[in-house]
Amino acid sequence: MQPAVNTKVINQSTMYQILFAISLGHLLNDSMQAVVPAIFPILEKTMNLTYTEIGFIAFALNMTSSVMQPVFGIFSDRKPSPFLLPIGMASSLLGMLCLAFAPNLFIVLLSVLLIGIGSAIFHPEGSKVAFLASGSKRGLSQAIYQVGGNTGNSLAPIFTALIFVPLGQKGAAWFTILAAIGICVLIYVSTWYRNKLKENPFKLKSKGQPSGEPIKITSAVKFAIILLVFITFARSWYSAGIGNYYQFYLIKSYGLSIKSTQLYLFIFMIAGVIGTFIGGTLADRFGKRNMILFSLVGTFPLALLLPHISLLAVIPILFLIGIISSSSFSVIVVYAQELVPGKVGLVSGLIVGLAFGMGALGAVLLGVIADATSLNFIMNLCSFLPLLGLVAFMLPNDRKKSA
């Protein structure tokens, strides 16, 4: 028996000013995370790092932010804590300072742990703010929120080209300014969030659920959540291949400089921002499961082509891959939230956090394989990862449930 997808709509207007504010906070938060892969080419040269060591830095960042997200999600579901948002940003600010002056790999790892903890604190509460402010437009609202984060991530190549190539590692110190701005923005959001909780405590029940009765999570719902985590896991492995190692592939295979490779990564990432917004908007019309299927299966043939095309064709192919592969980014989160209403923090932590953390294992494994084989082998291996998204056929059809 397939679980029903809860499509009950909160009876309130969509709070766009809060959505744009939390989206800006998401952008600034994920900009802190984007600094880490952006600085990889610099650290590789100055510290003589191997691909495996680069993979461990990515692992430390993503695993910390990801494993801790469900923990903070459970805590915030039981006791919503609006002012965790600026506290998380303050942790990222401290991490930026440490990273700018890190003399060795150990201090680099400590720095990214602080950034990762800041991200882990931010995301569950940020998702809940977006949910509370969504009104009847959950898909669009989650897309606005996630677009902020994706935009922040997409700036990594710009950071590399404009900041780290000319300024080196110490350029990370400039990002403390962004963190300070983020703290101010999130104090504003947290104040609204606190007042909202006073008006209406954050207790969302599924349709027909008696007030005060614990939400029952059936085995069918658990299976659907596991599928969503697995799908996000597959997407994360592919993103790890492109985000962490494709710039090195461009250097080795096409003879590009570090600075010129950043244009290609930026095209891929900014396309992801566009895809996130489009996917969230279309999911409300065509169904969330359909968008998830299209996102992964549609990416596969293009991913298969990517390692075998001329440099001239790389930009259009990367652009299409970025749009299609990211079209399910916000959709998966909303889909999971509707499967388990009332557990928005926990579900958001699992999907955005733990699944991406498991995907961070891919960064390490791909680095080990790259050292043992070649970057060309890694790119070809990554091409087949989107096929794992075929398990989305086993998800309940939300269009039938909402029709």
C-alpha cells in the first residue's frame, strides 16, 4: 500500500518578504560553504595536497553539516529555536577566519568543521521558516528558499577566479563581511519566526489527524523517505564529481588554467539555480514524483556525453545538465515534508543534511579512485550515477493523490 502524500494547505498568505530574507540568509550561508571547494586549487598547490586529501576536506565539511542537521532538526521540532539561525552564521564566520590563516591541513579541517556546524544549525530552522511563510505555495516557496542556497554555491568559481587566484588563501578573510551581513539578516528573520510561533505554535498535523495525537509513520512512508534519501544520495555523488574534480579534469584534458576553468563550473552551478526555481514551480503543476524522475533520468544521456565532447560543446552541455539535474532539488524536500507533516525539521535534516553527508563520502571515494586511476575514469563513472534515480518509479504518485 502506498503512503498518501499530504496536500493540506496552510490557510495563510505567502510571506514573500520573509521568504526573500531567508533565501538571502541561505545564499550567504552557502557562500561560506562554497569558499571551501573554491579554495581547493590554491590549497592543492600551496600545501601539495593529493586528490584524496582534497576529498577528505570536502568530506569533513559535508559530513559535519549533514550528520548534525537531523540532530538539530529533531531538537528544533521539539523546541523551535529561532535564534539558532544567527548563531549558526557566527560559527561560519569563525571558520572563515581560521581558514584564511590555516598553516596546515589539520587547521584547514578544523576550519571547515566550524563552517559545517554553522550550516547544520542553519538549514533545519531555515526550512521551517520557508515552510511557515509559504502559505498555499509550498513548491514555489521552497524553490525561493533553495535558490538562495544554490546561488551561494554557484559563486564558488567566481570566488576562485576573482579572490583566491589573486589573493591566495588569505582571501577567505573577506568572507567574514558576508557572515556579518548574514547575522543581521537572520536576526530579522528570527524575530519574525519567534513572533509567528507565539501566534501559532509550529504543530502541523496531517489531514484528519486528531490534535495532540502522535503522528504515526507507517512502514510505507518510511520506505518512501528511504527512497528519497537514496535519490538525494545519488545526486550528491554526481555533484561531488563535477563540483570537486571537474575543474581538474578540464585542466588535465583541455589544458585550461585554474582561472579559466571557473567559468565552466559557474555555468554549471548557475544553471542549477535556474533549474531549482523552474523545478519547484513546475512540480506544483505536474507532480513532484514526475519532476524527480525527469531530473535524474533526463540528466543521464547528457552526463554520458560530457567526458567525450569538444571544449566548445562543454558549456551548453554543462548548462543543460545543471538545469535538469537541479530541477528536483527543492521538490524532494517538499515531497518529504508532506509525507511526514509535523516533522519538518527532522525531514529537512534527513533530506538536505544526512543524504548530502552520505554523498560526501563520494567526494572521498572519488578522490581515492582518481589517485589510483585517472580523472577521465572518474568522469565516466559519474556519468552512470543519475540512473540510480530510476528508483523514483517506486514513490507514490502525488498527482493522483491531489487530483
